[in-house]
Amino acid sequence: MIIFQHRHFPIPLVLYDYIFRFNVNKVLLNFYGYHIWQLKYSAREGNHVNYWKSKDSLYWHFWRQTDRNINIQKVLKVPQITASLQNSKLIACELGFGLGKDYRQHWSINNLKEYLAVDTNNYICDYNKRYYKKHKNLKIINSSAEDFINSEQKFDILIASGEVFAYIEPEHVDDIFHKLKQRGVKIAIILGEGCMTEDIVWPDGTIEYNIKDRLIKNGFSDKQFYYQEHPSRVLKYLVMC
């Protein structure tokens, strides 16, 4: 019934956004959001990137916009992280910003010189420019992660959350981490992806990369690392500072 309704009488995205802005609706209608996502995601025909760049992916983003990442509280207990977010001389960059649900709940409380919100989806970037227009130090950038890293933009703090790198080809991931030192990165906060073993290739073709090894190999061997693993071997978080 849900699939039939959505194919013939889809809920407009603006209304879908409003419905799922409230966590009580997310709980009550979670089954509905899940089936809409499954319908859209299963039609990607193996092309993950095209799905995440599409307008259809906004149904997933709106459905999940009230999700909370409890691991951020653990990250914020690292003194260097808290101090860096209140340093007005530093620039942070979040790759795969999406709708910025982590930013809304945590990262927006900052005193940074600039917060660069990078996302490959131009529909999401247009939405964010309207939604965050009062956030003076937030800059919305429509770009893939690999193109952004090649843009020569300097920044001090790298943030990525929720399988941003998992959808990127290995050679591009290696290139991104190879260039972080050149871009001025001093701190990295990676949430909900990566592993401490050999890279894990999942059946759907996504990859959990050993991010710590890549950081060490590319000039960050003098840094401190904090991390916590999930029983699935995927990292709950990885902090470099």
C-alpha cells in the first residue's frame, strides 16, 4: 500500500520534511519512512553515488533528520576537541554534510572562523542555503569530497559522519587522505565508519576503510588517536588530535 501510494500520490518533499522534523512523528511513522527509502534505494541499480546525488535521497535525509549520534558526546569529552571548536582562528570542514543533523545538535555551538559544509547533492545544498541563512560562519559548498580536496581550500578540522568515505572508490579515498596534510588539517573527527583491520568490503560494494592507518601513513604519526569499535568491527568514532 505504501509503495502504491508513493508511486501514484507521493507526499511532496516540503511536507515530508515538516512531518519528520518532529521525533514523535519519526517514531510513529518510522515504518513508512523505511519503506520509502527502500523503494528509492533499491532502484539505484548499484550506483550509490547517483542515488546520494539525487532529489529522491532527500526522502531519506528528511526521514532521518532527528537521529542523534550519542558518540558525539564521547568525542566532546576529548579536551582538544572542545577547545578547537571554540578557537576563532580555525576552520572546520564537514564532508558529506547532508542536512547537517549533527551540526544542528552539536557542531553549531562553535566559535570557529568558518564551518565549511560540503555535500555532493545540489538539491540538499540549495535547501541548506535557505535553512541555515542565519548561521554567519557556515558556508555551504556543493562538491564531491574528492573535488573539494583538490580545490586547494585550507582547513584545520576534518569532520565526517555516517559512511561518507564508504561510497568513494579506494583510489579517491587514498588521494583525499594523502592531501589532508597539505590542506592544513590538524584534527579529524570520523563518526560511524571505518575499521581497525584490513579494509572491509561489504556485499553491496561499500567499504569500511582503515582510516587510522591512512592518517598515519600520510604524515600524522605524531598525533593522538581515540576510537571505539562496534561489535560489527565498524568504528563508532575515531578522533585524531
